[in-house]
Amino acid sequence: MLRVIDKLTECISKTLCRAFLLISAILLMSVSPAQAQELRAGYAKVDITPTGPVTMGGYDLRGAPSDGVYPGEHLYARALVFEAAGNRVAFVEADVIEIQGHDEFRRRISEATGIPVANILLGDAHNHAAPSPEADAKTDWDRAFSAAVVNAAKQAVAALQPVRIVASTGHSRIAMNRRQARPADSDSYITFDENNTSQSFGQHKTDSPVLIHEFGGVVRLGANPLGPIDDAVQLVRIDTAAGKPLALMIHYACHGTSLGGRNGKISGEWMGRMQQYVEKEFPGLGAIYLQGAAGDINPRVVGGIDGYKDDINTTWALGEEIGREVVRVYRQLAPVPALNSRFQIESAVIRCPRIYNDLYKDFTHTSVDMPTIAVRIGDLMWTTFPGEMFSNIGKQVKAAEPATYGHVMGYTNGYVGYFPEQKAYSEGGYEISQTHFDPQSERIYLQAIAALMQRFR
């Protein structure tokens, strides 16, 4: 009888032990992911405003270096670093145009921070009132820029802390489609004077301007109120765990061209004014603007086009207009701890056919390579593009992203020029004259994007 009791006691003991171990495992499974998914973020910005004359980018007609900085204006390199599940990704943005040598800058940032190069997203605001930095430094300002982007990233890493986060979307119409078709029944004779080429200013200036026969129906740079834009003002608000403002990601697709080619002073453009406006409204907050698919999008007013002249007050007005929308949406947001901090980065080199005219120059390169990175953090997603994507393509990329809040980051990690949608080729215009892409590229690219997004499902 005692042996039976002993066996029964042993069996009960083993059963209780197994039950205890099972319950412990379940508890560990429920705790560990939550700890691993804690989202941390750090933000920093470093002033990169030139202190002397520099060569400005964005317009071919300029024939002289910059002649000062508008009052109260600054250029910055800004960095926002996220960390989740032991992984880090760095968003580094600068208030400049056409960074030259992205991979080298990213390598320097990686060496200084330990963040893998593949996890560094380096972009610019596409600001035509600013210089174009080169990794192969040719000036003191180039060297200062290089130090600034590295220091901004290092400071952002050092500032990493637990955060609360939330995203939302507003709307703004400071942008306008810029592919203007001349009236079909209205030929004219004009002095060709778009802001990229001129007979009255800069290197092409002449005392004997040539009258040009402008045929009705042709597409030129100008305001096209009926053309497509992406009016979404996408915000990602990041607060500290204590509920204090930390950073705000602002996504919007629009060229930084409210100041035209005749402007010779440095400015942060409308996006610089917008960030300044928002930071002033919320002390302690750091803004970071991420340019979108702006290949065919200008501000409503552009100096040198449609009879407008360069006017910094107009630039400031545009920046404050969208700034008010940012502030309105920001105030409605209530950040919460990230319950789903799923972190995933995927990359691909998307290859599209090169336009036939390019083959005459180099028949050994028949395609254009586009390094592409897609990042997912919880319900947020970003996809990079190394150039000037048309807005309709950008909207399709956002729709393909399998996350609640999808974003496109143009002008990031390289520069391949204009990427028009296929239907634009039959219309012609400036962007078509400059592109390296065959008309079939939109279809091929979107198929590759769909395949890339499958990795996130």
C-alpha cells in the first residue's frame, strides 16, 4: 500500500513540476517579446549653414556663387535613429540638394555609429536654394557637411531612449503639378525663360534674346492646377516615455523651388521654414522632413515661372501654411507605447531599361540600377527611391506597402534623375527630356516593388 502511495506521490510531483515548467514557459514567452520589442529613438540636428560663398545647386543658369543667407535662415543635417529588438535604423536628412557620394557618406556614418550601412537612409530635401555636398570634398563646406552628418547620427544614437509613437495624415495644397500644357489652339512667340534655362539671366544671358515659336499643346514647366499631386502631409510623432516632445517626421512631396534660378542667397526653402515654424510651436521638438515623390511637383509659386519673381516672403508664407497643418494634426495625436515594434529591413537593386537615346553614348550599359531599401517598424513603413519619382508612381508604392502607414522617401541613397510615369512620355516636357528611363520602366519597377513587399507578409 505504501509503495502505491509513493508511486502516486511521485506521479503527482512530476505532473506538478511539468505544469510549473509549462506555465513558466508561457509567462516567459509573453514577457520576452514585449521586452525585445521596446522601441527607442534618438534625434539630433547640426547646423550646416555656409559661412561664406558656396556653389548652389539645382539650376543650370547660375553663373556665380551664393551671396549670403536670408535673415534668420539656417540649413541643418538632421538624424533620427530607431532601435527595436536590438536593431537600429538611421534616417539622416539634410536641407540641401543632390548629395554626391551617398555610399561614402553612409560608410562614414556607419563607422562612427556601428549602424550597418544597409540600415542608413541618407536623403536630402531637394532644396534648390542650397549647395550640393560632395563626399570627395572640394571645399571647406563639403568637409563641414561630412562632419555634420556623422555628428548628427552619433548624437542621435547617444540620445536613444524609450519612446511613445503615433502616426497620422493631414493635407496641404502648397504643392502643384508642374507639367503645364500650352493651350492647344494658341501658338505664340516668346523668349524662352524657364528657370532652368534663360536668355535674360546667368550663363545664357544675351542682349539680343531670340523669339521662339512656342507651339500650342506642348508641355513646359509651369503651374498645372488640374494635374495630379499627392497632397498627404504624413506625420510620425515621437514622444519620450515621460510624454515630452522628442521628434516629428514630416513627409510631403514637393520640390524646393519657390525660389528660382535668379536667387543667389541661401535658404532652407519652404520646408526649412515649415520645420522652423513647427519647432517654435513645440519647444523641445526636433523636426525632420523627408521628401517624397516630387518629380513632377513644384510649389504653387515658383520664382522665374508664370511671371513670378523670387520673393523670400512668399517662400516663408508657403512654409508657414503647411506648418499650420502640421501643427493642427500634431495636436490631435496622442502617442502610446509601441505595442507592435516589429522591425524588418529588406533591400533590393531594382533594374530598369535605359532610354534608347542613352545607348548612343554608352551601349554597354542598357539598364539603370536603383538601390532600394524598405523598412518596417510596427505599423509604419518606408521605401526609398534614389531620385525624382513622379507622384502617381509614389502613390502606387505607398499603396503596395503592407503597413497601415506607408511612406516614400525620394532622393535617398543615390540619384538616378527623373522617373516619369509611362503616360508622360507621349506628352513630352522637361522631365522626359532629362530621364534615363525607358517608358516601360514604370511597369517593371512596380512589379519589382510588389516582389519586395512580399518579403514583409
